[in-house]
Amino acid sequence: MSEEVGTLYVVGIGPGLPHAMTQEAKDVIRTADCVIASNLYQEFLRKDGTLPPESETEQAADDAAIATRHDGTEQEVVRSSMGRQVELAREAFERVRDGEDVAHVSGGDPNVYGKSDLVFTMAEEEDATDVPIEIVPGVTAALGGAANLGAPLSNDFCTISLSDKWRGWDEIEEKLRAAAISGFVVVLYNCWRDYERAIEVLREERADHVPVGIFNDAGRAEAGRNLEDETHTITTLGEATDHDEKVGGMGTSLLVGNHETKVWRNDDREYLVTPRGGRDVDDF
């Protein structure tokens, strides 16, 4: 083990494109000795040179390559995939113990259904309390999608994942119902899983005329992988399930407004706005 220990950074890159990444995220990825990222995120990170171009890499292993940066230094880029997360966490711990700085890339924000909890869970499992861990935040889909829709999250809101990989539907339904009753604006993630079922639960506690925004690949513009690139659609809770063609997969989220959320229009388009407690201009 090296006398000098590195740092394991879990880096949120938002939608992954340069304009929506924080400067801290770019700096950490550019300077890390090793970057762990999926093929899609590697592609995004090469767009502005955050990662060196593929043409300047040489194969180190089946899932890793040595890249030469513009300053002549080398950086190892390791391909991440869903089935290798535990293995890659162990590898990251060893690299840090050997003195390397490792950037483990997460889409969106690492703390919003990202990789941060896995890293800490694995550190406990592997007795890796000697490994320094830092989280670099990113723009999650709820925030990117809300920006496209207008100002729908200006009051209290919550996010709920519809994935039943780690919890049963009974628990998901309980959270949906509690959020609806409490008046939260609700952003649904993983909408390819039973989104119609989720909408029906929310309709039991919330009026059908409440506005809903459906958005895909928030912040990815033409780099989107679902449907017709980045899209957003404004509808109502009662008609949300009439838009199946807009719910395209992992990049789709739904934003369900509350009783205060309004559709605001100008000459060009519609927006969603949730006033902060129903205040007017004189209250600011």
C-alpha cells in the first residue's frame, strides 16, 4: 500500500453534457488518475475534452484504456456497467490505497438514485474506512426537467422512484399517497416501471385537473437517447396516461403538480409554475 493515499470522488455530471456540468465536476474528472464511467458518459465527457479523445487511447484491458491527456500525462478510463458496480467499488478502494485519485462517474446527482450510497455501503462491507470519499454534486433530472418546464418546484417537492428493485410496490404506493396528501409537488423517476399504476394512486388523492409535466432526457438536447431527443409535454393528472408515447424509458420523468401549480402562457409556449405559498408580488 502506498504511503500517500488518494481520494475516491463520486462525481455527478448531471445530464452529462458540458454546459450542464459544474466546474468542480470537470476539474475532478480531468485531473483524476482513473475515471470509471459508462460508455455513454464517456462519450459525453469527450465532447469538450473533459476526457481525452478515444483516438488518443490504448487498450489496457477489455474494459479499460490508457488515455493520453493534452499535457502528455496518462489517465486510465474504466468502463462501468450495472453488473460490475460492486467489483468496480472494490477496485476503486485499492486504487485509492495505492495513491490514485479515482473519479467514479454518476449521472445526475450521486445522492439522487445515483452511486453514492453504494460506495459507502461497500466501504463498510470491505472495511475501507481508510479510503477518503468525497461527493461532487450534479444536476439531477428533477431540476433539469423543472427548468425546462418553468418554475414548478418553487415550493415543497419530493422525488419518488418507481423502481421495485429494492422495495416492494406497497412501500412505493404508501409514499405516493403520503406525498399526494401532503401537497408536495412530486417528481417520479424510473417511469418505465408501472407509471400508470402510480398515476392512479395519485389521482385518488389529487384532482384530475392538476398539471403534469412529462420530460425526457432533461438537459441532453440532441444527445438524448429516448424518443425524439429532449422533449417535454404539459398535460393533466387525469390525462397523463393518455401520453404513453412520451414515456420512453430510463430518461423519462413525470412531474405532478399540486393544487397551486398553474399553467402559465406567453406568446411562444406554456410553462408550469408553483407559487411559493400562494404569495403575490407585494410579499417579496
